[in-house]
Amino acid sequence: MILKKNEILIGIETSCDETSVSLMINGKIIDEITTSSMDKQFVYGGVVPEIATRYHQSNIHKIFKSLLDNNNINISEITNIVYTANPGLPGCLHVGSCFAKTLSNLIGAKLIPINHLYGHLFSPYINSDIEPNFPLLGLVISGGHTVIYLAKSYRDIEILNTTQDDAVGEVYDKVARALGMGYPGGPKIDKIFNISKANINFLKNNFQVDKQFSFSGIKTSVLNYINIAKQKNNHLDIETISSSFQKIIIDEVIRKVNYYAKLHNVATISVGGGVAANNYLRSEIKKNACKRIDISKLKYTGDQASMIVWYGSKLI
Ligand code: KG4
Ligand code: ZN
């Protein structure tokens, strides 16, 4: 990628409940504003698409204006607009794409639509000194997706494995909801994780390393365990249940990542997406001593526009 001097790029991300805009100048992320409707979704235990869509619609133009004002940028100076085209909640994507297209038509900036999962895939490299070491194996693990990629370049990206049913983050959220821990569940389960309590075997032996990811079995097993305990008025040992669940699901993800890394003989593994914030995942995946492990900084694990504009800048 050779960006011209004073090239000013704007990133726009609205795939789920975060409304986010980011500013890149000369290949560096300069600023980002991200706001979320999460607190409005809390009572429902998950994202309500209509609430998220309306939130984007009421906020995107305001945060865009603040981003420009805070950085003394005139709208006419913008050269490129990178936005999330897919995947995501349809209404939410629609708000972001309409905003991006209208802006581009108005000021004549080049429009770059991208797959937001590729943003997660390359998020470890945002404003970093290290470059991707192609070919690399990429784990994207979030509330909506669990995918292992083989990336030979920024454009040549192959899916090696993707979940047949639930995504890992989705299962975290459902287990946490059943345990009355609130939404989003991942950070809450992560916080109370205690490996010495991880001793319930929730279908652990059902996983096969060379098969597609499938997490509906472990989800049902944990939810049944909780429901039976509730019906019998048994004490719910939240720490034991959630620690056992976390250890099994993360171990399964890491086992598959290591399997594909060996199969494709890659030297580097990149990790991004909301669940990449998980402390147990971050420490366990680094134990693969043969590989370079590039994990997103915590501020770039969730959905934000910096990863969108950063990846888009590689396609110019
Ligand atoms: O990438 P993201 O912000 O949105 C999607 O594109 O889905 O990911 C959100 C997901 C939620 O399911 C949330 O529970 C999970 O990431 N998550 C975590 C942690 N932090 C967020 N899961 C496990 N451990 C965490 N520390
Ligand atoms: Zn995402």
C-alpha cells in the first residue's frame, strides 16, 4: 500500500450495537469515536436489532461531526471512506452504508466497502510496529462469528473453519443470561474464571479436532444443567459452572487453531474479535511456542471503526 501524503481516510462501523467512526491520516489511526446502545439492550439480555438501528441513525452524524471538529479536519479534505458492508444486522448495516454513500457522493471521496470480519482479522496490526507475516492463520472470534482463516495476503483470504451453529460469544452471552449475570456475558464469565473450579464435563469429549466448529451441544448441555438445578431448587455454583464452560469452549478453539496452524505450516497466528479480550484465551494461545501469536490490543477487540479503516487502507 502506498498512501499519498495527506491522504485522509474515514472509517465507519455500524454492524451491531456500536456506532463508530475513525480517522486515519497518512496510514496512522489518529482518532476514533465509538458509542454503543449496549446499555439500552441490557434489560433484554442481547442486542435488539431495531433498538441498535435507531441508535445508529440518531448518532452517526453527530459523532462524525465531532471527530472532524476535534481534529480540525474540513469535510472536503476526506479522500477515502471505508465502511462495513457486511456481515452484520441488516438495519444497522443499512444506516452505515447510506451514510457512507451519501458522504462520498457529496464530497467525491472514494468509497471502500469491506467485510468487517477482515477488520477483526487484521486488528492486531493497527498502529503497530509489526506487519502481518503472510501466510498467516487468523482466528476471528466474536458474538456473531467464529472463523479460522488462512490469509496469504490482504486480498487472498480463505475460510478453513467456521461454526455450523452458535458463535462462541453468543454461547457466552446465553450461559451468562441463564446464570443471571447480564449482558454481555463474556467479560463477566471471564472475570470470575477460576481454573481450579473447572471440573464439570459439559460434553467435552464430543469435540473432534478435524470437524467444523459446533457449539450448540455445549450450549444445550450447560443450559440443561442450569435448568435442572433451578427446577430442583439446588444451589447454582456460578463460579464452577461458568469456569467449566469457559475452559472447555476456549480449549476447543485453541486446539483447532493449533491443528490448522500445523496442517498449513504457518508461522504466525493472528487473533481478533470481541472474545479475543478473554484472559484465558490470551494466555493459553500464547503457549504455542512454535508460532508468532499476534493478538489484538484490548481496545481493538470489539467492533470499532479503526479496524475498518485500517483494513480498507490496505486495499487502496
Ligand atoms: O466483536 P464483538 O464486539 O461484536 C460482534 O461482532 O459480535 O463481540 C462481542 C462478543 C460478545 O458475545 C461478548 O460477550 C464477547 O464478545 N466478549 C467476551 C469477552 N469480552 C467480550 N467473551 C469472552 N471473554 C471476554 N473477556
Ligand atoms: Zn465484529
